[in-house]
Amino acid sequence: MPTVAKAKPIIYQLLPRLFANYTAEPVPNGTIAENGCGKLNSITPKVLKEIRQLGATHVWYTGVIEHAHTSDYTRYGIPLHNPNIIKGKAGSPYAITDYYDIDPDLAVSVPHRMEEFEALVARTHRAGLKVIIDFVPNHVGREYHSDVAPVGVEDLGQGDDKGMFFAPQNNFYYITRQLFAPSEVDLSGYDMPYVEFPARASGDDCFTAFPSKYNWYDTVKLNYGYDYGDGSRHYDPTPSTWLKMLHILRYWAAKGVDGFRCDMAHMVPIDFWRWAIPHVKELNANVVFIAEIYDVALYRPYIFTAGFDYLYDKVNLYDSLRAIECSSQSAATLTSCWQTVDGIADHMLNFLENHDEQRFASQQYAGDAKRVEASLVVSAMMSTGPFMLYAGQELGEKAADAEGYSGYDGRTSIFDYWSIPTLRRWLNRGKCDGTLTDEEVALRSFYNRVLTLCNSEKAISEGRFFDLMYVNYENPRFNPHRHFAFLRQHGHDLLVIAVNFSDHEAITEINIPAHAFEYLEISRGFAVAEELLSGQKSMKAVTELSPFATHIPPHGAVVWKIDTRELKSNVKK
């Protein structure tokens, strides 16, 4: 079982292409010449210091490995990619075309792109932050070819028997005797027809030569020795794909990368992970593996068997918080969320935004960034596991643009050359002193307080959790459909945390049961408590005989801290 660090990871996700792009008026479907592109060198010590001071411990640099793109770098010896098989002008960061290279779009000096990445890793470490990058094990871009791989490294697909749908040592699955012809996708444009024969299976397990435009037609599924034709497994001798992907992981770990966010990890056989992760940790035992995973039934196997350190908790906590915000689902359902991951909560990575999801402040989600406080406190403080935020989230980015390939969908495009309005203003070309609205300043300050508390308070980073909902369902001064309350405790520190998902302020009285004092081994009584988000202080009851009274703003939260050594049984309220 992986070892979980005492510090609570706070991961700041950013796409360098978008993050450091200062183009004020990008054009939908614009080229890199029209819209510009953020560079690795623009993520300066000043920028990293600001990210660290926000409360982050890690930066996830998304889309740094070379992937399909329409820009022409042939003068640097980089083959031109066929635009007919690329989604958007900038291409998907998940259609990797060279696992051993840095995407040239991100370099100030293309011939020195790897040196620029290595310098970014060093800067990040000097700023007190760790580096996470993507590992995309399930699929590659259709035109995958490494022109900078170490000597002796064979390309993916090199030596494949293309006359077989499946062969144990093949890297791809072949749709034999059929031409690749995705529906509603023109492969003949730009005077560069794209021809693939025989066709290869697409990355989303589409085993046909005719994927639709909604399939991952720009990618090719990798073969890990599992025959999708009859369900048989062929893992001895070690499949070629296993060996090649392990080499890639160790290559990046040797460059100082501290962790890998593993794209669609559940689409790769668990046997590979059980074999590969220990081999990488032989090189560096502290490298962390994060699985993007969407099947609750696989949570425990991917921790205990596969060896992942952390897993996305999207289909459990994220989906529940979104349903509470958008669909009036009862807040009481949050109890089932922690029960679902009981015993593994410290391995679950929580988030409210990432590049796949709609922005919280978008019209397609909450429509108002100020409504985030309740969701943020629950997601960040309910467990000792990691919390992740997406660049611009802390400023209330609305993703209100239709960037090109990505339309008006509430997401920040990963396919287009674009800039993020809130970040562009705040960064002010790297000065980090740009003009923000009062609301944006207040929001960023709130994120800073919450994220900083996640590691300054051991009750959150290391402590125990106790759900207070079951003793408050029939409480007339507590609405279990709109309110959620729980305890976090470590040593002498007790936190009473309560949130309000309602549009109205809450004057609540929260029952704390006798079992909480027994389970957490804390005393009862009255003491002056401090509300850590506002700095307010007040005498509070911490006993099953008197409810814990607190005001909670609309869509707000309170985090009351009590030093249990100061509890007095003879103090009146």
C-alpha cells in the first residue's frame, strides 16, 4: 500500500499554453501567430512564489509533452503534423506525438525546449513546490513518432504485425484490411490527405475503422497485452508496451519530475500498474502517482493492488457537490460520500474544477464565483487527501469565451490557442500585480485562507473526521438538506466545520453527540473559539448537553477552532 505524506497536497493545475498567454483579444480558431502561446520561461520565480503563497504544494504542468499541433516547426527538424487529424489549432495535450520531447509551442528557443523545461523544474523546486506532469498511458496521437528518443529506444508501433487485430507484442490494435475513415471528419483537406491503412483502434476503446467525430479519433489505443477480442491476457513475457512505457516514466522521473497524473488510468490493465509503479519508485521512492479514474468499484484495487498514491474522486464527491449546487440535491448525501471512501479517504484527490470540467463560476455550473465557499470548504477540508484547483479558479474565471474548436461550453479550451481573461489581468505579464475587481480580490483571499489552513491546521492535514449529520436530521435549527457539519480533530485542536448551501443566511444550533467525545477522546465544556476564516472569536459550547451555535452566511462556511485544554465545564454560555 502506498505511503501517504503527512502534508496535505494542494495541487495547482495550469496549462502553460494558456496560463502565460497575454494576448488581449484572441481570435476564435486563431493560429499561434494570431493568438500567441504561453511559454515555460514565463512561469518565473515571481509567479511561482505567488502560487506557493496561495497555499499550493505542487504544480501540475498540463500539456508539456509534445502533442499534435498545427504549427510548423519543420525548420527545427520536427515533422509537420497533419491538421486533418488534429482537434483544434493547438491540438489536444492528450494526443501525444513524442513522449520524449517538450511541446515546441511552449519554448522561447525551440532547439532548447528541453533545457527550458528542465529550468522550469528547477525553478519550481526552488520555490518550494513539487512538479507533476501528465502521463498518458492509454493512447497516443495518430502520428506518433519520436525524433529525440534516447539511442536504442524503439518507437511505439515499430515492429508491429499489422496483419493481426491483436498480437501480444504489438503496441497497437489493428482493424485489418480496412482504411481509417472517421465519420463526419474530412481527412482530405489542407492539401494534406491523411491516410491510415490498416486502421488502428481509437483511444476510447473504439475498435472500428469508422469512429465518429465524437470519439477520440485523433488518438490510437495502446495494447498492453489484453485481447479485447476474447478477453484473454498475455502478460508473460512482458509485453513490449509495458517496457516502452516504463522507460518513458523513468525518463521523466530522472529529470526531477515529482509525480505523474495518469490519464484515464482505469483504461489500462491494473497488472501493468502493479508492475510499473514499483519499478519507477526504485528510482525515486517519493514519486507520486495520481490516477484519473471514474469507477468507484475500482478505487480500492487501484490503491491496494495497482499502487496508486491518489485517485480522482470525481464520480463520488465532485458529482455530489455539483448536484447540491445545481440540482438541489440534499446536502445530507455528503455523508454517503465519505462512507464510500471510508478507510481510503486520504488517497482521494478532491477538486471543484479541472480542464475536463466546467468552471464553477460559468453559467453552465453555479453562475457566480461567490457561491463557491461551501463547496470549497467541504472539498478541501473533509479529508487529509489532496485538493486540486485549476488556474483561474481562485479568480472566478467564467470560461465565457467560444474559443474555436471548443465552443461556449463553460470550459477553458484545451484545443485552442487562447488566453484566460482573469489570469491575464492578474499576471500582468509576470508582475502579478494586475487590476482585479473587489470581488476577485475577495475570492482569491478566501482561497488563500482555505488552502493555507489545509496545512497550517494539523486537524485538517492529519486529523480525524467525525460526521455530525446523523444527530441533526431532526434538529429544527439545522437544515440537513442545505447544511453540512463535521468535526476535524488532532491532539488538543478541535475544528467544528459547517457550511451552508442555501441562498439565505443560517442561524444554526449544531448538536454534537456523546459518541464524538468518546471517539475523538476529547473533553467537554465551554471555551472561547476562533472562527478561522473571519478571525471572529466567541464563547462556544462543546458538549452534548448544549448545541454549538453559529451563524453561516449564504453559500458560506465557518471553521471554528477550539483548544480542548481550555474547555471549562463551569463557564456559562
